[in-house]
Amino acid sequence: MSSYINIHKKQNSLYGSVSITGSKSVSNRLLILKAVYPDDIQIENLSNCEDTQVLKKSLNSTSNILDIHHAGTAMRFLTSYLSVQEGKEVILTGSNRMKERPISVLVEALKKLGSEIIYLEKVGYPPIKIFGKKIFGGEIDINAKISSQYISSLMLIASTFQMGLKIYLKENITSIPYIKMTFDLLILAGIKAFWKDKIIHIHPGKEKGQKHFSIESDWSSASYYYSMVTIAKKSHMTLSSYKNESLQGDREVSSIYEKYFGISTIFDKSIITLNKRLNFIPPRIINLDLNKTPDLAQTIVVTCSAIGIRCHLKGLETLKIKETDRLRALKNELFKFGIKIKITNSCLEITDFFQKEINSKINIKTYQDHRMAMSFSPFGLLYPIQIEDPNVVEKSYPDFWKDLKCLGFSIDSYEE
């Protein structure tokens, strides 16, 4: 049985306030640190998203089989965490899509450090069996181009190694802000760490550090409201709770939308207000390198598509191995709106807007990807659309549809 929602807003305007729970990325990192140092970490405003709840449940589980479903972060972080749980043997598995997402870079790095991990089906992919043991640590080379989560995963447990860990980053580093987020949290927690150029050195043990962490709201989730404010003819939106000095790389969304779409962000304590600058004229084409913030790509492409401007985005290598192949998914779904997309392994370009009369609801496939559902929802400001499998938003922002209803969107759900 398939589920759908119909979404539309009769008035092309957006007014209201939304409160979003804590950042998924910060929440997941702090959960691992809390598991490693249970008496030294206290967490407030933990994300209520599915990914975080799956990770939290897995960390508290006594089962020897952990199914993390679609939660990629949980797969990567648990692989390292479980490898240092002496005497425990755990099978780590997930959904069919998770079994298609590579894990070999992380597994092989851990094995070089002394971990014992075996592949249970296809070599290089989940499910895996992990035999927890004491790891002495040392030095490791790792390809930093594929996924920053492999590196963060190692960093989060490196202080448990008797010798600590020195990581040499090879190739171009992707999603640097996420590695920096991990690094900054280690420092705050009292773990001695150094990072210079392409070498990260984490010392063993932990000193006295910050104990109480109140997690800032998720900037990735805020990006969908930046898109809506851009598309709406009239708008005034406030979001909470956000910090001007943020650990999150996707804080960059405010600068991107200020420069290219004329959306200003005003900070007042923990509240941000999004305003559209009067008489702003967007560029004819937007050129951006999103290597540091690839999770913003879908939102930006949909924004450009909705207001009729071209864009050329690069630095998108990691989107091929996400919940779906996001580049191909964008190309498929935007074609339904009369938009032609050209893609490579790392780039996406809007090449043409061809004439297309939209007289009926366009059906959007989500490909089991939460960001496909949320990034396409702003089209509902322009005309009725239909989104398949709307529950995918549970992965990162379970209150999304409820919050849109509070902003005046008409949302009807049904199954067939």
C-alpha cells in the first residue's frame, strides 16, 4: 500500500513562526560521546528525528542484532563505537538501500587499527558483524573525499585508543564543516585534539570539559523555509532556536540565500527572522561549490527551478551514495515541471526551462529520501502537488508536515 499527501497553499504568502528541534548532526555526535563517557555528558534539546532515535535506541540495546533501517549516520558511527566494546559481538544491518551504501573505507581503516569486522553478504557493504575488542590505535590514512562521516566516526571513539589516533586525510576533503563540528565537540568535551592541514591527532583519555550541551536547532531543516520565503510573494518568518556562531556547516544557508536570493537573516537572541529584501534582482545563473554543504543542494535547485533561474552546482560527489542517488532523482522529478537538468558524478546544472502547462497535480517520488520530500514541498506555494511516501520526513524532521499546516498549507493524506 502506498501513501501520499496533496499539498497546496491558496495564497502565495508565508507568515508565521516555527520551532525546530535540535540538530540531527550534533545530536548524533553527542550521543556517541555520551555512550563513551556516560557520566560526563548531559544533553538537552536532542533531535526528535528518526535517525537520532534509531541511534539512541541502538546504543541502549542489549541485542546482538541491530537494524538501523535507513539511518546512514547510525551505521557509520555505530561501526566504530561497537568495535571498541570489548567482548561484544554484534551484527549491524539496515534496509535494502543501506545494503547498497558502501562502508568499506571505514571498515578497512578500523581493521588496520586492530578491529575485527567481517562482511556478511556483499564485500564492502552492510550487513557486517563486529567483534568488540581493545584497540591500541596509532596512525591511519583515509580517503577524505568519499564521506566525512567515516572520519567523524573514527574521531568520536579515538580517545578510547591506548595510543590515541593520528588521521592522515587523503584526496580532497568533502564536507569539511561536519569534520570541524566533530572536532569542536571533542574539544568542548575535554578531549585533547589537534588539526593542522590534513592531519588530525586525537590524544587518549579525557580531561574535564563541558558537561551540559544544549543543542541548537537544525540548519538543514531551516533551509526549506529559506526556499519558501524566496518563492512566496509576501513573507515574514521566524525560526527558533538558532545561534549566529554555529557548529553546523549548513549555517551557510543564510549567507547563500542572502547573496543569491535576497533573503536576509536577523538574529535576536535565539530567534532568527527571515525577510525578503525589496527590489532584489537575482542573478541569471548561480554558480556554487557545495563541497562543504552538499545537503543544501536539493533545496537550492528547487528554489532556482521555482523562480526560473539557472544554476550550476559542483562538489556534489557524496549525493550519489545518500538515501538515493540524489542527482538522478532531482533530474527525474524536475523534468515533470518542465525543467531540464544535466548531471555528472559531482555536478548538476539547470540547462533549460521548456514550456509546460501544469493543469493537474504533479506527483513527486521521494525515493526513500527525506530531503526529496521536504525540498520539493515549496512548490506547493505555486500549484497543487502530490508527494509520495511523505513519512520519509521522519528521518530528520518528523514535525515538518504539521508545521506546514500551521503556516496555512492545505495538506491531505491518503493511501491506495
